[in-house]
Amino acid sequence: MTEVMDRSSYYVLSKFYDLQENKAFVWVFVLVVLLFFAYAWYCTSKGYDFTGFVKKKGSWVQIGCTK
């Protein structure tokens, strides 16, 4: 019985440590999503339409903010 509990606790702890290692990736992803929604709000508050498409124009990128 204790062997089963040891295995299960090892499994749970290993999953927890894997999550800890990927925490930076999760926070970067959350930050990108929040910035996307903030830009959409900014774009619509200025009277533009936000499409969400990414277009490359010359040396810069336009992210779906059109009149």
C-alpha cells in the first residue's frame, strides 16, 4: 500500500515541477493575449475596426486596425 502512495505522490510532484519549469512560457502567453485584447480595445475606442489580421507592409507590421 505504501508503494502505491509513494508512486502516486512522486507522479503528482513530478507534474508540479514540470508546471513550475513551464511557468515562464505560460506568463508570456498570457501577456501576449492581454496585449492583443488591449490593442483591440484601443483600436475600437479610436473609431477604427479591429480585424485581428496581421499584414506586413514594408519594414513594419500592421495588426488589423482599419477605418
